[in-house]
Amino acid sequence: MSFRPDHELHRRRMGRNLGIGLVLVVFVGLVFGLTIAKISGGGQISGFDHSVRPELVPEETQ
Amino acid sequence: MTDVRTHQIDSPALSPEAGFGDYVALLKPRVMSLVVFTALVGLLVAPVPVHPFVGLTSVLFIALGAGASGALNMWYDADIDRVMRRTRGRPVPAGKVAPQEALAVGLGLSGIAVVMLGLAANWFAAGFLAFTIFFYAVVYTIWLKRATPQNIVIGGAAGAFPPMIGWACATGGISVESVAMFLLIFMWTPPHFWALALFMKGDYENAGVPMLTVTHGRRATRAHILVYSVLLAPVSVGAALTGIGGPVALAAAVVLNVLFVVGALRIWRRDEVQAAADAYAVEKRFFRFSLAYLFLCFVSFLAEAALKSWGLGGW
């Protein structure tokens, strides 16, 4: 079995495809990094999740 | 900021198909660099600290929004760009990217930039970015640019919003300081652009763009540069007196504005014969200085913020 030779189109668009690939990798990295930054920011990240969790209710001040 | 590189469209190296670089060029990377800088300063001088990674992503998506509006501008202005020396090498007039493709890239990236800024920072900043894209693409490009010689004055607001968006990313709102940064760029844009219009002789006229040089003549343009430069001075000094300013920013504003007004006076004193004799040397020098002026004004705000973190600077 042999590999088919690349079509001329593949060579012609190589730079463009690599560029798009790189941009997508950077985008995934940004979303991942943003998620980590938001989570480590100490904000509220859990909710009631279908059942009442008293520890999530802010304490009332008298 | 304006991309003043001229392009050679008859180059034998012209690719029949757009490469990745052509799509990047569609986003006007040189204009994006100004947006990145001013938005970053707006974010850093704000009194609310932002997580460094959140700040970085926010600035990136503001820049992406600016790039998207650049692509929309290239889609709509392809006919004008084809005529002007300065712009005829852009991807759409050069035939590398189809206008519909530029429109799709512009709209797609606008949506991504706005949604991602909303997720990264806050939805007020995201709405502000959406408004800025709308202002540049629709109010300036589609409406004002071909309709009035005041196109640069009003349309310049689009380029003045990024530091306000950067500030909004940190604070979630608008304040005197962010409005001061907006006004600084807003008042700076007309003399910057009109100086360019003076030495890019004939470009706007050939394209039928009602630039001040075309509708009111070069003498009136020189007078307008002087008037706006004089009006810019109190705005710039005023910004240095707000919460983002301090002694360093005030000193920088005074020196820079004296130099700016002197440059504008030199332009005003000259006529076309004198300008043609030295190939518009004074106008070109003023244009280059205007870039340094804005950069240094914003660096001075940044310096004040840095000094404040060490217990110095500020009022």
C-alpha cells in the first residue's frame, strides 16, 4: 500500500491551514487559561444542583 | 493610527490565492497595535486590579474586535481602496480575498470577540466593544466617510473607545478618567489624519472621499490642524489632572502639547509651494510626532500607575 501524493491544493494551502491550526490551539489555550484563572479567583463555583444546600445560603445578618 | 505603507500591486510575487498573512492583513494589524496599547493602558491604570491572564485575554479580544471592524471596513471600502495608492495593496482590492469573505471574517470575528470579552471580563465591556465595532463599521465606514468632511472628527470616536473598554473590563463601568482618555484620542485623531491627507496628495480626491483637503482646500486643512491642536492641549492637560494623572503625566502633557502646537503652527504657516519644495517634510514630521505624542501620553499614565503602586505619583 502506498500513500497517495498530495494534491497541489494541499501544498498551496499548507501555510493557511497551519495558521488556522495555530490560531485554534491558541484559542483553546486561552479558554483553558481563562477557566483556570476564573476558578482560582475564589468566586462561587458551585450551586444548589437540584437539592438544597444550606451552606451555600449567605448568612443573614441580624 | 493610520497604516501609511504603500503597496506594490504589480509585484510578480502576487499570490493567486490568499495566504494566512492576507487574512491577518485584513484585520489591519498596525491599527490593532494601537488598540492593544491603549486598551492595555486603560485596563492597567484602572483602580480595580484584574487577574493578569483575564487582563491579557480581555485585551486580546478587544484587539480582535478592532481587527474584525477593520475587515468590515475593507469589505465596504474595497472600491475606494482600489483607487488610493496607500490602500490598493490591501487583500480585497488586490484580489486575494473576496469581499464576501472579508464580510464573513469581519462578522464572525466580531461575534467571537464580543462573546469572549463578555465571558472573560464583563458584559458591559462586551456591549461597549459591540458598540465600537458598530460605530466604526456602520457609522464611520458606511455612513460618514463618504458623506461629510467631518468624517474623521466623528469617526475618530471609534478609535478612541479602546481605553474606555479596557477601563470597563476592570471596573465594569465608565468614569471621568476613562472619558478623559477617550477625549484625548478623540481630539488627537483629526490633526493626525489631516496631516496625512496633506502629504498623501490626491489619494482622497481620486477616490472621491470628502476629506477636508478635498472639500475645503489645503489652506483650510492647515488651519483646522492648528485649531484642533490648540483644543487638544487643555484636553490632554485635563486628563493629566484626573485620577490617572499626576506630576509626571502633567509635565509630559505640557511638554508634548507645546511641541504639538509648535508643529501645527509650522504647518499652518506654510503654503503648498513651500510644502511641495521639501516634499512635505514638515507635514510628515508632524504626522510621525503625532504617533509619538499619543504613545508618550499613555506611557505617562502608565508611569503614574506604576509610581502609585510604590506609594509615589498621583495627586
